[in-house]
Amino acid sequence: MPGAIVAPLHWVGVSPIVVYNIVFLSGFAISGVGVALLVRRLTGSFGASILAGIIFAFAPYRIDHYAHAQLQQTQFIPLALWAFHKLLDTQRIRDGIVLGLAIAGQMLSCMYYGLFLIPYMAVVCGAILVARRAVTKRMVVALAAGAVASTVVMIPAGRAYLGARSVVGERGAEEVMDGSARPRNYLAPPEVNLLYGDAFARFMDPERRLFPGFLAVALAVVALWPTSNHESTKARKHEREKTGVKLAYALGLLIAFDVSLGFNGIVYRALYGYLLPFRALRIPARMGIMVAFSLAVLAGYGAARIGEMIEQPRHRRLVFTALGLVLLLEYASKPLPLWQAPATPPEVYADIARDRGDSPTAVLFEFPTGHMEDPEYLYYSTFHWQYLVNGYSGFFPPSYLKVVKAVADFPDAASFDVIKSHGARYVVVHGEWLYGARYEELVAALDRRPDLKLISRHPWQREDHHSEISAYRVVYP
């Protein structure tokens, strides 16, 4: 979904890096704004909504996953809940459709979060409906319209998922267990967290750093703390309705926490066992984003409650400002290690394009291959748009692992057997990823092969490492 929205920028020639950064940063910004809109609707407090937005926009979980652009795309989560609350008030079909489209939008932005959103909303929205005790026919029709809208939009993606499943299979139980969180991981901030990164390092596990911040938890506790019963009858009714919503989000918090525990919890075993799409997920711990979302909403209620205790608007603003600064301090990070992507690709790719001419899209094999190099090759592919034997994603199919193993002694016969079996038309050797005399030895051997023709060789630089890149065309009998 975000890719489709920013595609026109790419079409008019905006740099892929700029387009990427827009998508990446918009995940933070729009997610925070969405939670602020939701909390403003629920509490009526502008200050509380800003604090809630800060919690969701800058939760430490996001910083731990700054390398995953798709895991920042949470903007439709608060919008879906906002649409649900609006539907309860209006009971209009169009609001039901907006709800359905928001759920589909989250699915198409990040399938992980889209799937997590379904059981979360089933629990939270179901609890709210039960607490209201007044489900009308119009409301049911509007909800049904939303379900239909979401289903229709998701049909193409569902078909693609089933097609992919037939090729790559499902996540095994052992793999899911490795991605399951433990309660102690909620004390684990990212390593770069300014305040807690060093102090809580013993709680850290890869992809399971789920620390939400102490102030967010404290504000959520304030929200759920029992209130006195000295208000008027009308005030008590309003407070009961508000309490019902808060308890629904508290229940959502518990469900999200348990699901994030994966096979260490209760609910995820049922989801994995009975709902087919959940067998495609590798890391249940990513449900921690829904824990952060629940805390953001509850913290908004807590901040609003504190605000109600302060009569002077000026003093209220000072308190909200102080709380916001503490939140930002808790979430502050040291400078992040970033890859400085080159604005232009190596020249060999332009030479490959010229050599290919009007021929169909070609297949490239790039060496060396492995987890470190492949993301860079994938970035270069945004300039030449050819197929890659060794692409990159979070999933490594057996065919990829077979290639990595087969080319361990590149350029031996076994290497070229598997490279040619993928229909590779070009072999690109990156000296910037090779050290010592390895590159010189490789190109000397490749230059002597009768089934390869050198078409390009240019100097290249990666950070402080100067070297060459060579491209060969594979000559088939």
C-alpha cells in the first residue's frame, strides 16, 4: 500500500533513496497522528492525545526495527480503531466500509500487523460491543459492509499468498519458537537506547527487544486505577462507558502480550494450529507493536485523567509538556548505524543494459553471495530492474540456500552448474566484498573460461575499500 501511494514519485524520477525515506518516516509520523486522533476522540483531551501519539510513534520497538521499512507501516492500526468507534456513534454503512478498508490497508502495508490486527480487534471491539449492551441492526449491517469491503480488497493478496505458500511452504514450529518472545524481553530496549541500552542488555534477544517505556506503563496504570463513585448519575453512566472502553483495550493489551509470546504463551498455539495465514509468520514477538499500541491508548486515558485533576490550563500544559519530554528522553537513541547508499549504481550495470540491448529481461548472479552482500545487490536492482538469482528478503527458500552452498568454492564446476540452472545470463563479481588477493585470483580464472565473455570492468568503492567490479556474459551452447 505505501509503495503504491509513492509510486508516482518514482515514475517522475525521484531517487529511490528519497522515496524509501518518505515511506519509512511516514510510518512514524502517520502512526503517531492516527493514535492522537483516536485518543482525542476517546478522551477529548488534546494534550493526552499528543502524549499517546508520541508513545506509538517513537516506541523503542520501532528503533530496533529501523532496518525494516515494512515494520514501521502501522498507520492503519489506529485508523481502523478510530473508524470502529466512529461507526459505533453513527452506525452508517460508509463508516463500516472505511473500517474495512483500514483493515485491508494494514494488511497490504504489513501482512504481519494486518494478521495481528484481526484477533486484536476481535477481542477489543467485541468487548466494547458487549459493554455497550446495545447492538442495533444498523450497526450489524455497517460491520458486515466493512467485512465485505475488506474481503474484496484482500482477494488478490490472498490468492498471491496461497500461490506463494505452494512454493515456499510454511514456517516450521522450531522456527516459530525461535521467534517467540519471553516476558523478560519486555525489559529489553534496543541496544542504541540512550538511557537503558547498556543497563538492560541482559534481557535482549534478536528481534525481541520489546521494552515499551516505564512512563507509558505508569500512565496506563493511572488510566485503569479505580475511580470514586461520588459523581452524578449522568457522570457515572459516562464513566461506566469510558471504563468499558478502557477495559477493552486492557484486554487487548493482555491478548497482544500473550500472542507476542508465541509458543511460550497460550493463544498463538491456537492461531498457528487452526488459522492458515498464521503459519506464514516467523516471529510472533512482533505482536509487541500491538502491546505498544494498547499502552499508547491507555496512557492517553491516564494522561487525560491527570489533566482533569489540574484546574489551571497553564499548569495542565506544563504537566503535559513535562510528560512529553520524559517520554522522548526514554525513547531517545544514540546515533544509528546507517548504510550510506550510493546515489548512482556501479557502471557495470549500465554496460549490462547496453549488452542486453532489446533482449528480454536478463538474470544476474552476483558474487560473493550471503546475507551481508545481497541487500546491496537488491538496492542496485532498483536501477537496472533485472532478475537476481541471489535476491534478498526475510525468507530464505531452499533454492537460495542451495545456491549459497553450491558456490562456496566458486568458480568451480559445481558453482556454474547451479548458476546456469537458474538461467543466469550475467555473472557480476564484486571486488569490494572480497579481501586479500581473492578478487584478482577469481577474475584471472574467470577470464580464462570459454563459457564467459568479459563485458565490463570498472573501479568501485565501498566505504574506504577500493576495488573493481567485473561483469561477464554467460555463453550457452
